[in-house]
Amino acid sequence: MAQPPAASTSGNTTNVALNVPILCVAIGVALAVAAEHLTSPPASSTPATNSFFGQFPHVASFAIVLITAAYALFELIRQGRMAWQQPALAPGICRSASFAAFLLGLISVAVSDTRSQSLLSTSLGIGLCVLALIGFLAITFLGPTEMVNQKPMHDPGQVGPYPADYFRPYSGSLPVTYDPDMSGVEAPLAQRKPRIDPSTLPPLFETDPLYSIPRPKVARSFSMVKGNDNPIASDDACVISDDETYFALCDGASGSSLPRPWATLLGQQWLKWPFQEIDAETLALWLQEPRERWHRWIQETWKWKIDERNQLIGEKPLSADVFRRTLQTGASSTFLGLLLNRENNSWHAAAIGDTCLFIFRGDRSGTLRPRFSFPLDSSAGFSDRPPLLTSNGNNVSTLAPYFRFKSGHWRRGDVLLMATDALAQWLLSQFEQQQTTWNILPSLTDPRRFAELVEKERQSGHMVDDDTTLVVIPL
Amino acid sequence: MATWEPEDSYRKSWNRQHRGLLIFLLDQSGSMRQPVQIGNRQYTNGEMATLALNDLIVSVINNTPIDSQTGRLKDYCDLLVLGYGNQVTPLLDNRQGAPASIKDLAENPIGRRPVLVEKYDRVQGKKVQVQEMQPFWINYTADSTKTEMAKALQRAYRVVQDWLQADLRRRQSFPPIVINITDGAHNGEGDPIEAAKSIRRLYTDDGHVLLFSCHLTSNSTSHLVFPRDAQVISRNVSNADEREWAVNLFEMSSEIPATMAKRARESFNAGLPDGARGFIYNANPADLIDFLSWGTRPSQNFER
């Protein structure tokens, strides 16, 4: 008798939408098998199957198998259409499909075994299983691994003045055939009126783990969104381990697509896998899980939530253009990871981009003085194109050299600050101009005072109006 | 007229609180029917201008981040397209020429058409031409006998003024940008150079309004971007009429602000000359959009 494989093994390789019918089919098969054992124990000609109660498990399991098989078929067609529109999703969907086919093969084996002794249907089922397994393995090991869709700003290796061919007489897109009468479908910019005003609804993802805000006990974290927007609109993510020895602060790039979940995923990965140094190969491995999870989150959680919300307020579902662009451009984020060793009073930090770590130590009179900052040490070093970790599978090998590492020892009474770019730049220019407005930060406990300070400095133009996050770690 | 320390201006990014305004002016006069040979196909000058304009809109849309809460574009800027020939006509829709929000615009193109775009193929390691369906908003027309460029600029002036007054927060935004796409021939009423000057005199707290020009001609043998002085134009443009128009458009154009020049440098590893003007001759103006502040973004420089 064919045994249904444990459905949970499919979790890593298949798509959740398909996992549901797969799971149901597996349960149906299990029920069918169980029913057969219950209703026809060893002798095959007992009349138990004639009674209603004996018949029931059979009928029920058949119904489940049929319904779920129909649903699996429907899901397959739906996902197939999605794969057609989104080639990037195709390998995952094909994997799921072949796995589903494998299970359907198993069912037909199971069913043919119980109902009739037909050799044909049994061998057909086995054939289907084998084919599906071959397909599954082929996609997994021989299938595409990386999408080619990013256009670099200019050819690699191009340096010096404007590349001569960059501004050709007309470097824009040209129509394949230009039809001056082509009018398209007229769609006036009518202001659509949603049934419900979305601003009256609670913001989405407030309870999503990828949007969670840490509540450390010893350390303190403060955050202000650009333009004093809702905290959910922040692109900064801070992740702190429960014992407050691992810290990560990542500043999602506002110009990229959905950077907040990506920033959180990077922070979580630091907690799981901190590193002393990193080379290109290890970095590729390190990024693999966050990248997979980000793509899964976009496809399964984000799209679903947006569609649900849009349906509620009477808007159109998420446009295919936006969905495609989100996956194509991907998210980017800076990264600053900090690791404290409380046994020998040492710390280790890894950083890429312009999120900075500051160390303050008291002098003889007890006043805290900045000792150094890492990885940037001057306010002139900031730009809006820092090196970033990206969610899309571009060339990781060239990113690894932009990582910076630093280690050191702390003394009791030292204070570590982690700050995203706007605040870090402001702090550095404060030090450079010998100003002392910063000195409330190391002992800051009240979020309102943080908000006041940031607000005031933004108003006066000293601080860039950007998402601003501060983590204070007293030692 | 307000004055600024140069390093204090043009520093703002567009965001929901400090939205921006883009006005595109499109020459639709009969002179835009001049043929242009590109590759083995023939287009007219006006077709090229219309394409450039659609590309500009696509470029703005591609630069506007997606709002994770709504799944639509973030409401960062308003856009208005004015066509000019015998008269000045708003081209985007029938809302009497009020600027449209980029997020509404992105969702309502008048159609899509196949276009050839160049993409970098990582496998082949070179640029390849790919056919793509691209949305468009503007259709090509070039049937007027007049070119009322000065009127178009005056209209843009009023739009900018009204837009700034509509909401006090807009005073703190990056200043509005006007991009004029034309073959340069003006035969309407008024003086476009004066009209251009008055637009450039408008300002927000972050700087004066920027006016950039995109000069498209049927003389496609030479092209020029962001020149510093008119002499460069004289050297590069052989046709006497075109040279005069080009110099006029150059005079009308604003200098590229230092912050935009810095971004150009970071994008291309190349600097713009000091005092470079936002004047483009026979080239694609979509790059100008990339030089605006769109927030932190990955630079391809780090992935080479």
C-alpha cells in the first residue's frame, strides 16, 4: 500500500497556496487508507462495507479526495496563469505542481488498490509518480536560479566622463511600430471614490512580525518617521535579541520597494548567524534566507493583504504593474550588526552602508565624550547612494568588499549608540562643530524628548528629514 | 527675490508632506513634422518629442516608490502636461489643466504599446534590445501653424503660482520643475525668453523654480547635454536657424543645481561642468528625472 508522504516536508520548496490542497489530498489519502484497514480487515469479503457506518469513511475520504483534487486543479491553473505573467515565480510553482502531481499519482495507486485490482490504473499511478518525481528533481537541480532583469546604469567598467554612447541622439524607447492613430482605451483620470475612506482604517501590518518594534529592557530604542508620519511608515528596522547581546539596526532604502520587511529580515538573520568577517561566498549564503523570505512575504502576505484591503474599501486589486515592479526592483537596506560579549567585555560590529555605531566614554570629570564612530567618521561621508544589501540576486561578490568590521573592549559606564544616517550625520557634524546639543542622547530615556530634539533640529535644517532611529546601549 | 547660500538650496526630497510639481511642455506645432532617421526607421520630430515625453512620465513613475500600505505609488508629486501649437492645451485629461497626482496618472495610461528598450543581459554580459509593453499618456499631433511657446510658459507660470498657493506646506518643497520639449522654433506672441525668466523667478524655501529644455531637431547628427556656455552650442550646431534657437533655449534654461550635479556624478562616475545648464540637444531628457532626489536607493556602482 502506498504511504502518503508527510505533507510538512513540502514547506521549504513549495508554494503555500498549493500546500493547502496538497495537505488536504494527503489527509484524504490517509483517510482512504485507514478506511480500508478499518472496513476490510484481513479477509476481503466481510460484509462490513455494506453497513452505512462501514461505508461512511470510504465515502467521506473519497469526497475529500475528489474535492481537494478539484481544488488542487483549480489552484494549479490559477498559479499557472500567475507563472505565465510572472516568470520569476515559475520555478516555484512548477515545483509545487510536480509535487501535487506526485501526490495525485499516489492517490490513484491507493484508490485503484482498494476498489479494483486493475493493474492498468495502478501502473498509471506509479508512472505519474515517477514522472512527477523526475520533474521535481529536474526543476530543483537544473532549473533557473537567478533572474536577469536588472539594468545597470551603464556598462561595467565604464569610468571617466559621461560614457560617449550614453546620450545617443535618442536613447529612449522606440515604438516597434508607430501608429499615430493609436488611441488606446480612453481611461480618464476620474477620481475614484472608495466605499470606505482608507484613512479611517487601522494601518496594515501593524501586527506583522516583520514590522515589530523591539522593547528591550536595558537598552532603549527611539524612532521618528520622516515628516512625522505614522510609525508603520518607517523604513528603519531594529532587531534585538532577548538577552540584549545581539543588536541589528538596518535602514531600508526609501527609494526601493518595501524595504521595512527586508530590513527586519536582515536583522533577524544577524541574530541567527552573526559573523566575524565575511567573504562573497558566505555573504551569498547569508543572504539566501532573508531573500527567500522577503520574496515569499511579498507574494503571499503583502499581495494578499493589499487585495483584501482594496476589496474592503472598494478599490481595484493590486495592479500587475506594481506587483511586477516590486519583485523586479526589490528592497535594499543598510546593515549594522553589533555583538556584545558580556563575559570579557568586548564588542564586535559589522556594517555596510551609513548606519553608524558611536562609543562614548566618561572622562576624568565623568562627562561622556565620543571616542569614535563606525563605519563613517565624518559628516561629509554621507550620500543618498550608500552601498546596500539588496533583496534581488545581483552580483553579491562585489558587495562583500564594502563590509566594514570593528571590535573593541568596553569599560563599565561606556555607552554605545546605534543611529541611522540622518541622526549619525547630525551627531558627527555636532562633534565637528564642537557643539553639545547631542549630550542628552546617551542618557535619554523619554521618547518625547527624543521627538522634541529631532523635530527641532529638522525645523532648523540641521538634521535631514529622514527616518531617524536611535538605539542607546548603556554598559 | 529671495537669496540663498548655494549649499542651502535644492536639498529637499519629495515626500508625502513635501510634494513636488512637474510640468512638461510639448511643442505640437507643424514644424515638428520634420523627418528624423533613427536606425532604419523614419520618425518625425514630433513623434520623437512625444516619445520623450512619455518616457519622462514613465521615468517619474519608475522612480516613485511603492507605498506598502496601499500597493499604489506614494503620493510624491503632481504632474501636468501642456501641449502648445495654435493654443495651449492641457494634454493629460479634461480636468481644466489641474496637475494630476502621479499615483492616479500611473494607473490611467491611455493605452500601451510595444516599445524596444535596452536591457542589460547578465548572461550575455551586454545590452540587448527587448520588446516591452509600455504605457503611454500622450498621442502625437503636429498640425498647428503657430508655436505659442511664450503663452505656454506663461500658463506654466500661473499653474506653478496657483499650485504653490494651494497648500502652505508646498512652500517647503523642492521647487517645481518645468521641462520644455521643442524644436525651438517660436512664432507666436510674446517673448519666450522673458516668460522663461519670470518662471525661474518663482521660488520655494528650497530654491527657484527650475526650467529645463529639451531641444529635438531633425539634424540628428550632433547631440549635446548640459553645456556650460553658448559657445559650445555654436561649435556643435551647424545649421544657422537651429543654432539661434538652441542658444535661445540655452538662455532660457536653469543651471543644474549642485545637489543634482552631485547625484549625476554618483550615478555615472562623471562630473558635470560648473554652471552646466539643464539644456539637452537631441538627447533623452529622462536622465534629468534620475538626478532628482528620490531618497536613498541602491547605486549600481557597488555592484560592478
